Amino acid sequence: MTDPYRVLNVPRTADQATIKQAYRKLAKSLHPDRNPGNAPAEQRFKEVTQAYDLLSDPAKRARFDRGEIDAEGRPRRDFAFGFGGSGNAREEARGAAESLFEKMFGGGFGSPFVRGFAGGQAGGGRFRSTGTSGADLGQRPRSGHARSAGTGQKLRGADRRYRLKIDLRIAVRGGRQRLLLDDGRTIEVDVPVGTESGKVLRLRGQGDASPAGGPAGDALVQIEVGADPDFRREGQDIYVDAPISLADAVLGARITVPTLDGPVRLTVPPNSSGGRTLRLKGKGIGQPGAGCGDQYVRLLVLLPDERDAELEDWARRHAHEARPGSRKD
């Protein structure tokens, strides 16, 4: 991806509100639902979402502006190996070194041979991902460790680490996502239902080949769930805003609202104030053994773009206080 500021067409001094506004405008026009079968629009949508993910995070944005990470969020080489690099950058550098040792000797920093070679300074896994069963990013399972010379067991190939960004809809409902491996192959990754950012998927045998004819390493895929222009996720629940007219708010109406399963019809009760929240039961996120969450629809009352004399006259004749003591002269 190129410069995220250029992708969103905002200046480097833009505040968060400007960045969010630019993202929402682009994301709505490029969304796959509006451009079915349009590969360039889909790629552009992914770039816009990735740029927003970086710039909407103050910490990531600051690191990018300082040149510590690139537009993909990866540490730059000069920072990763320099003494002034951040803790995350140094961890990435250590991961690269571990991968090199694994390729050369078939074992991680925790293997007996490499501990002796490195002076006993290396420990176990570097960081652990939540939401995965025993998958420690940076630490291979016990059964996969290289054996000492003379045991007759063949060395295991090194693991490979990847980051895979997916849409919220795929994260919630599950599905298949393509992943480009370092060796040029493209594979399909099965994303489980209810996947959250940070979850690590282990793909057996998709890592490096063994240097001695042993089993191949694994691919460790860390999931990143991208932002969505329509939905906001909180646990198992989904939140969405629904604009309605003043007439709909006063008289009530049937409106169409988006859900993760497609558009549905929703009844707006008469005399609904702006900000009122309606619930769509069971339209949230389902997880095995935890049931399914709900979707909450917040009503936003919108007035006409042009001034309406009749509406203004009606408002003068029907003035009321939103709450006691709120009227102003």
C-alpha cells in the first residue's frame, strides 16, 4: 500500500474527524456490495480500509509519522535493528533472527542447540495471541522442536508468520480468505465463525520445508479485522445508525436497515426521538456455545437540506421542551 494519507486523500495534519469522514465517503462508494464483481474497486476498498485502520489508531499513526513502521504497519528495517527502535520493532527483529536460526539449524531459540550457540540468551515465545488454542506466535509446539544430533530424528522445517486482514462480515459469519505465502503460493484460509482481531490460526505443514527431509513447518496467521463503514462491533452485538425523516419520527414508519445477513424491514414506532435505539434480536454475532448477540439500530432524525417554510411554521406552533428547563429565549 502507498502512503495512507494519499489513499484517503487527506493532509498529514488532518484531525481524526476529517480522516473518518474521508474514509466513510470512500468506503461507501467502493464497498463490494455496491460494486459486485469489480476487482479494482474491491482492491481499492481494501487499501482504503487498511489506510483508515492505521491512521485511526493514534499510536500507529504516530509511529508511521516517525518512520518507525511502513504503510502496512510493519517495522522498518532501520528501526527494527537499531538501538532506538520501539519494543515492538525489537520484537520483530528478534523474530527475524529466530527465523534465520530455524532455517539454518531447524530449531527455535528454545532448542538446546541454538541456546548453546547463542550463549543461552534466548527465551521462549515472544507474544501470545488470545482466542487461539495453544498457538503461541513465535514458539513452535514441543512435538515440532528439532532434536539433538545423533537421535536419528529428522529436523522440522521453520514456521512462517503472516498477518491476514479480513472484512467484518467474514469475521462474524466465517468463510474462506486467500493468503499469499512467501513462496508465491496462494492458499485458502478457513476463518472460523466469530473470529476477532488477534486470533492466530495455525496452518499445518504450510511453513518452510525441512532441510533434512523431515516434516514441514507451519504457517501462523494472525487475523486483523478491518473497520466497516456500516457496522460497529461490541462483543457479540452489532450497532448501526439509521437515518429517518422528521415525518417518520412523528408518525412512525417501516424502514429498511442493513444487517450482516442482508437488509431487513424494521418498524419505527410513532413519536420516536432521535437517538432512540431499537433492537433486532439474534442479528448479532454467533459463537459456538455462546449463543448469538443482537443488533442495535440507533435512529438519526434528519431534516430536509433546504429550508421549508411550512415545516418552520409547524415547529413554531408545536414548540415543546425536550426536558424541563431546556427552553432558551
